[in-house]
Amino acid sequence: MSTRPRYAFLGPAGTFTEAALRRMVSPEDAEYVPVVDVPAALGAVRAGEVDFAVVAIENTVEGGVTATLDTLAEGAPLVILAETVLPVEFELVAREGIAHGDITRVTAHSHAWAQVRRWAHVTIPQAVFVPASSNAAGARAIAAGEAVEGIDVDAALAPPGTAAGLGLHLIEEHVADNEHAATRFVKVGRPAAVPEPTGRDKTTLTVHLPTDRSGALLEMLEQFAARGVNLSRIESRPRWDRPGEYSFSIDALGHVAEQRMAEALMGLRRTCPLVVFLGSYPAAADEPTPVVPGTSDADFADARAWVEQLRNGDHA
Amino acid sequence: MSTRPRYAFLGPAGTFTEAALRRMVSPEDAEYVPVVDVPAALGAVRAGEVDFAVVAIENTVEGGVTATLDTLAEGAPLVILAETVLPVEFELVAREGIAHGDITRVTAHSHAWAQVRRWAHVTIPQAVFVPASSNAAGARAIAAGEAVEGIDVDAALAPPGTAAGLGLHLIEEHVADNEHAATRFVKVGRPAAVPEPTGRDKTTLTVHLPTDRSGALLEMLEQFAARGVNLSRIESRPRWDRPGEYSFSIDALGHVAEQRMAEALMGLRRTCPLVVFLGSYPAAADEPTPVVPGTSDADFADARAWVEQLRNGDHA
Amino acid sequence: MSTRPRYAFLGPAGTFTEAALRRMVSPEDAEYVPVVDVPAALGAVRAGEVDFAVVAIENTVEGGVTATLDTLAEGAPLVILAETVLPVEFELVAREGIAHGDITRVTAHSHAWAQVRRWAHVTIPQAVFVPASSNAAGARAIAAGEAVEGIDVDAALAPPGTAAGLGLHLIEEHVADNEHAATRFVKVGRPAAVPEPTGRDKTTLTVHLPTDRSGALLEMLEQFAARGVNLSRIESRPRWDRPGEYSFSIDALGHVAEQRMAEALMGLRRTCPLVVFLGSYPAAADEPTPVVPGTSDADFADARAWVEQLRNGDHA
Amino acid sequence: MSTRPRYAFLGPAGTFTEAALRRMVSPEDAEYVPVVDVPAALGAVRAGEVDFAVVAIENTVEGGVTATLDTLAEGAPLVILAETVLPVEFELVAREGIAHGDITRVTAHSHAWAQVRRWAHVTIPQAVFVPASSNAAGARAIAAGEAVEGIDVDAALAPPGTAAGLGLHLIEEHVADNEHAATRFVKVGRPAAVPEPTGRDKTTLTVHLPTDRSGALLEMLEQFAARGVNLSRIESRPRWDRPGEYSFSIDALGHVAEQRMAEALMGLRRTCPLVVFLGSYPAAADEPTPVVPGTSDADFADARAWVEQLRNGDHA
């Protein structure tokens, strides 16, 4: 009987999400549970069918973002426990013997194609694109010698490792229009003890504003600024159920165990109609988050002690 | 020879984007040019192959957002000329004689599936999902009696109008998990005279911040607030080429022809490393944008005249 | 032997400061100790020679303000314990038998004269002003039949109560150019237990800013705004010892025993080079200070409990 | 007949204000008109009886500040044309033959005494202070061998130059408790052409806020910050006629002829119930005002041209 933790991910094997999962935990230490989409992955965590899910949360080639943020914020509480960032790059794979010049039809998911179109225009200008239902489906069609949507294809663009995994010929690797493009994936679980602060943490939040005044947005951001907390991501989305109102998805640099973040969260809690805490977890970046002078835990402790003295009439 | 304007859109016929395009201009007054993805649509405008493109820009079920924002901001200038908002809802279509209880496998694009999963769980709990490369491809497979990815399917979820368009049986319409979900589409063209202000306009911008200080974000937003301009959308995205720096995509309520917006844009231009103007155009909403007291064009004209008098020593 | 508390004030008897002192404590319950100026009054408190001082702090007719603020902020700690506001109005006094039309020379302190010049222009246009070293000195000269600076005078302007106190003829009372003008006086003592909060309190501070950036001032004010604390007075003064830097004197509405004020003070302590706490005390105004929604002590307690739960992984 | 311009100042000869006036214009080039106080000086300008007035405006030893600011802001328009800063220091003067140890009673205006008390405590500890109606009156009493308020005095503290002016013995010069203390004086006239910008200018304003919200103060300051304009002085004063509302007196660094200041003034004019412009004039400091990047006149011109191009659809 397996006692390994179970991880849901956007399957099948060979997706970028699986590559992100593999970065986080070895298949020897975890049971990989492929699911059909992000809501399914997060629903499985909520239902207790798996322990964790790994899902794309930013700038994805596989969908995610909107679905991830919305599904995280609604329903039984979930928290982010870790993140990893993968470069957006592909392999061009085919059956043995196929070279660049032989490709007349190339398949991939349409999101993947959008990331390599300039490369294709230069490298395989003769090739026509045939959309597949997923990158993995396109590559499997090549491996099986089957058509995609009734159209024969010669080659597929797929995540790194696909050629090795399916025993296909690797024509070219590191295929990408933008060498800096990347996707961020997060590991999600049910609330439990928050991971220890590391000095390079993120806190992810969903916040509703009182109104659509730009003043309201400024006031919300001042709750962070007054404690020296920087943001690494902010996205507004209309609340379709409340026209003219907005929900904000925010990544703030710091950890709820740190005073500056705790006080900023308190400020949001006091002044915003809704604040959903989606976790404090180590950021993928290696460098520690700079701490603005006057905002360390020691600074907060000193200031608190000072106010206590004032209250007691002790100004010494 | 046709002199109708040419519009590129994410094809094929039957997509949500086509429905958005149809809302904007009748096929009798325009030539519809289906393309494979958003970059292709915008590239066709830039190359002069079409006059306009209609693309999804927010909360889409067909991809768009990230690709649209990035592709708009980079390359030869483009501007948004109009917008329209479509509810996110689907039709459940099948061959004649099929009812809810008969469906064992249902197909759709995976993004569409994410929008109807709760409905499916309740209404067709027995059905297994089979991902298609697009909603249109799934519906066409039903119409042609073909398999999807080698798997036979009984029904498809597709945009409104699909049953009528393909001669399929409409089992259920208005299918959606969230009755408020919607996608925003925009009409994009090459820069020319800006559309006249209507009193309910949006201005779309891409702005780079000097640094990742939360202070820098506040200062940028104060350029709007100091002129009483509200935002209806703000999204940060990391500049993968410049770690720690961010690009912001913004919709501000107002028109470049209005003084408050003009002065806010001047403020951004003076203080931010990059400001890309992506158009001033009528918002989809019917209500006029409220004008904060002191920010009308008349208020600006009065204030300018007052300063001119001061400069001349005329305080009368 | 007297065990009544000793109060220093700007003497002699008959000054506005004495009137303010009388409002705060009856001469039966306190020993009134006249001193020559504000620094002498505050120095006497610091030296333990008196228990309290009453000094003018805002918009005074007797000097005070600058001297009071500077002397409070420098040296051994002092705190404000109470305040009272007196209207700026005078009595026109003379020897028996003198009427408005008889006055050819009128005396007063030059500050007092500045407050009644328009009245004098209309009511005693024939009168020449003769400056006295204090209002009390002018009135005493009238009572004694002596000259002021070698010049005979017919009448004096002096604080309310002077005629009764010196047995002079009261020609006119409630003399003032501006019926709304007022002076604020404070009771100052050595630090001890802070007065209990009353719901209509002020907290007085001296704060140095890091630099002269207008940004620095905004950031300082955001420490108050982020906790919903309003200011009722702010005055910058150049730090002559540090050209280009500024010291701010601030009255904030609230009490250090309240969470919103405590957290604002902590924020200042963390981010400003110097913060001097000069007391939390009941405001003279009768109405309670409005509490911005989300900033009551209960709101702070709720927010703190919420963050504690998050830290423990308890999102229930 | 004299055609020299007439300058009102707080007399008599020998005051600090006269010293400030002398710094601004030689008595050969101007007619000095002593008046009794600041309202009289400014009233004489308004009435056309003099061309200019020189009055203390900040941190004065002779009164001024409050009276100056209030009197400037109310009534027929006046503007500041120049400023000068004098150190606060005194001469100790007496009749021939008197040395430090001989002084038993010393006279001065009580404001002056407040500036030298620590020096007196150390240097002439045996001396009792006798308040005079003005510093000049005290010194003249010494010169004439007369009593002050009926009390014989041995020495006087008076502005620099008094000994030479009155033929008195100079016992000690540069007497001051705080070597950095200074008073700022301004030259005031009727509105006419504004002095040319010099790159080191100040603009003085009186501004009423809409309400007493700290938010209103922040919004007012953001009008400056959004254009990179720094403040060198800000003072709130309660509007006694409108309890809970405040008037602000502000010195901003820059000139109305500069775009950044002009746009900030426009912003105030649009959003505040009252803005009184009290002049743009060269600051006393020698260093030019630093111009924040993006706020020079060239930056404004570039930004304006850019917006004009956008409006015309010209993005080239």
C-alpha cells in the first residue's frame, strides 16, 4: 500500500505541468495523478482525493491563470505551498528520418503554436499548422502514426523530454520565440501549518475593493506601502456579478509570519470587503527579498515596545 | 471586386470570436478572414493584409488575453477602436435523437470545459470529457460523425449558434457554470484618427515602471488619481527580460481627447520608461463615465486661464 | 503647608494664559506661579519646581506657538495633559469717566493691537496706539496713572476680567476684529500615566522627515491614513541646523491607547529619524472623534485574530 | 520731490525688520516708512500709500508669521516679490563703562529674551529680565537713561547695529542660544508682472481643503507630487469660522512660469475650494532647486507633443 503523497496535475504525462511537478517532487516520492484541467486538480485537493495539486498560475502555455486564480479563491480554503518557474520552450519531434525540410504539417496545442510562430516562419516556413487538443496528444499522434483531426502530420512541438519519453526523433530542442518567456506553477494544498519563512517568500491574496474609485485602489496599495511590502504581481478582474466592482489578485513579497506582512494583512482585513489568504511560500527566485529599512521584525518589536512605554508614561 | 473592410478573427466560423465580430459588423458589410490565433490576427493588421482584427482581451474562453496584450504592445503601433462583451455560455449539441441521458462522451475545447464542469457534474454526470483542438472542431466532428482524437463522441459543447450553423440538434442552450462570466473582445486597427469621445470611453495602455518599488506603482497610479481618472483594469506582468521589473496593462476610464486623460498620459510619459498608447474607444457599458468634480474639460480650461492670469500679474 | 499642585503660567495676573489656567483649575485647588515666558514655564516643570505649566500653543495673542513647540520637543520629556480654547477678545478699560470719544492714546501689547485694529479704526479712529510690554502692563499703567514708555495713555485693551481685577472702568467688552479667532492653551506635565482615552482625544507629536522629498511627507502622512487617523494640525519648520530638512509638529485625532493610533505611531517610529511623543489628551471640542469604518479597536482585534489563525493554518 | 519707492516696515529704526529691509534695498534707493505692525504694513501697500512692505513671515523674533500669513491671504491681492533670511542674534548694549558683571537688570522684548535665555543663565546669571514693548524701546531707554515700565535697567539686548546706531557701548555681539536660528522676511507688493524665474524660486500659496479628511490632505499633496514639486513649508491652521476645516499655508519650490508648478496650481485650482496665489519669487538659498527627472519644461513640452500626436493618430 502506497503511503506516498498524491499530486494532481494537468495530464497526461508529458505536459509542462508534469515537468513542473517533477521539479517539485520525484515520482519515487509521490504518486502522480493526471486530471483533465485546473478545476479538476484543485477540486481533487478539496475533496481529499489527493494531497496536493500542481497548477499553472501565470503566463501559461497550457491554460491555468484565470481558472487557477478563480478556483483558488472560491470554495473550501486552499493554500499555495511552493512555486516553480519553467522556461517556455519546446522540442520539435518527429518519426525517425524526418528533417526540418521534410515537414509539411506540424501539430501542437494552439497556445504552444503562439509561442513559436516566429521561429516556425523562419525555420520551417513551408509547414502548415494543425491544431491538436493538447501538446501531448499531438506528439502521441506522431508516435502512433495517426492523423490529427483527420489530417496527417509530420512533426509535433511538445514540452522538453517528449522525444525521450515517447521514443521519437528529436529534430530540434530549445525552440521558443522569446528566450525569456516562462510559466509559473504552484503547489496547492489544504490549509495546515504555513511553511516556515525563508527570507524570499511570497504571499498570494485575493482582495475585493469597496468601490471602483481609483482612490480605493490607492488606499489598498498604501496598506502595503505603509509597511514597506512590495508587490510582484497585481491583476484586477471585473466582478461580473457586481458591475463596476473589482477583484484583485496579488502576490506580495514577504511571509505572513513576518510583522510587516501581518500588519499589512490586518490593514486589508479591516478595510476591504473580502480578503482571501492563499498562502505564504518560498519564491522561486534565489535572492532574498530586500527588507526596506524600518520594516524588519526587530524594527516592529522596537516600535511596539516604544508605544507600550509611552502608554505607561515611561519615556526614558 | 470587394471594397468591404477585411476583419481577421480567430477562426474557424463558429467561434466566440466570430460571434463578437458579428456583433460589431455584419458579414454583408465586411469580409471575415479567419486566422489561426491572436498573433496571426494582429500580424495581418500590421502587414496591411486586413483592415482590422477582432481578438479576445479579457477573461476569455478561447485564449487571447496574454497573447493579445503582449502582441499589441510589441511591434508596429496598433490601436483599439471598439470593444464588445459576450456572455460565456454554450450550447450542448448532438446528432438528432440524442438526449441528456444518452451522452457517454462529450467534447469541447478544454477551456470551454472548465466553464461548464459544474453544470456537467449535475446534468450529464455519466459523460466523460474528450478534449478537442477547438470548440468548432468538436462540433464539426459530431456533425461529420467522426471521432475526436480517435475516440467516438456523442455530444459537443459549442458557442451559441452552432446547432443552427451546422444543422445539429440543440439539446440545451445557455449552458454556463457562472451566469455572470463574460469575455471582452476588441476591434484593433492601425493608428489613424482616434474615435470621437462619447463620454463613456476607455483608454488602454501598456506602462513600464522604473523599478519594482511599491512606491513606483503608487506614484504611477497617482498620475491618474491627481486628475480624477479611474481605472477599470490593471494587470502586472513580469518582464522576463528584466527580472524584478514589471509591465502594467491598464484600462483607464476616459478619452485622450479629454483634458484629464491627456494630462494623466503626459504624467506617465514624463515619469515612466515606456508608455504605449493602445487606443481610446467607446466602452461597452451604456452608462456614461462619472466625471469627478474638478476634472471636466471646463474645469481644466478655467484652471489654465487662472494660471495664465497669475503669470501676467492679473489677479482680478 | 500647601499640598496643592503648582502651575506655572505666563504672568502676571490678568493675562490670557491666566484665564486659560483658571478654566482648567480653580485657584483654590492649585497654586498659580507666574513666570516670564514659555521657556521659563516649561523649564520649571522639567526642573520639578512646579507640577504643571499652562502655555499657549496655537494662534496666540501672547506668544507661545513656536516657543512652545520647540521647547516641548527639546530636552527632558514633557507631555500635554489637557487643552482649552479661549476666544481672542479684549476689554477696553480706562479710568472712571472716560468714554470712547475721549481716548487719544490707547495701549496694549502689539500682538493684541493686531487683533483689534479694524475695530479701533471704526470705533476710536482718533486714538493713537502706544505699545506696552504686555497687555497687563498697559492696564496697570492706566490703573496707576502712569505713562507707558514715557507717553501718557487714556485707555488700554486687555484680556476679559481686567476691569474687574484692577477696579477699572469697563468701556466696552467683547472687542475683537474676528469673532472666530481663538487661542489654544495646553497643560503640560512630566510623563506619567497617560490620561484615559475619552473618544475625543488628540495626540501631539514632533516628527523629523528623512529628507525634504515631497515623497517623504506623503509617506509619513500615509502612516496615519493607512490606519484612518486624521490630523487636526500640521506645521513644518525648517531644521536650521540641517538645511533642506524639516521638522513637523502634528496633532492627530486619537489616543495612544487606541490601536489605530498605536499602529500609526509604530509606523512613524520605524520610518522617521525622530518621533517625539508629546501626549494624548482630551480635545477641547465636545463631539467625539468619528471613527473611520475598519479602524475601531474591535476591528483591529478581529484582524489580529484572523492573522493569527492564518499563521496556524486555521482558515475555518 | 522723491521718486524713490516707498517701503513700509515694522519700526522704529533698529528692528530686525529694518535690517532685513536694508539687505533688500539701500536707504539711498528707497524711502523707509516705519509702521506699527504687520497689518499696518500690508494695509499700506493695499491702500497704495507705499509701494512695498517688508514683513517677517517665518520663525520670527518680532511677531509676524501668523499675522503676515492671515493678512496676506485676506483682502485685496498682494504678492511676495523677494525674501531674505536673517540670523537671530543680538547685541548686548549698555552705557559706557558697564561690563557683564555690572548688569543687574537687562531689558528686551519678551520674544528676544526667549532666544537668549540660556546664554543669559550662563553669562549674566545675576541679571533680572525687564520686558520692554520692543527691542528698540529697550535700547532707547538705555540711551536716554530712562526706566522701562518704571524700573531702572543697566543693559539691553537689541538687533545687530543698535550700538552703532544709538552710540551705545557694545558689550557683546552675536548673542544667541541657537546659532542656527533665523527669521525669514519677505518683500510684498501689489500684483504686477511676476519676477522672472531664476531656477531657485519659491511659490507661496494659501489653500483651503474640502474637508478635514486626512485623505483630503494627501490628495492635495499628490497634486504637487504628481508633478515632482517639493514643498519647503506647510502649515495648517484651523478655520475658526468653519470648525473642522483647515487652511494651509504652503511654500512650494518652483515658479508659476515653470510647467510643473503651473500644472500643480491648476490641479489645486480644480480640486480645492480656495487657492490664493501669493507670488513666485527667488528663494534666499543660493543653490538651484533640483529638478526631478521628467519634470523639466522640456519634459512637459515633449509629453504634450506626444499626446497631440496620439490625438491625431500619429504614432510614428
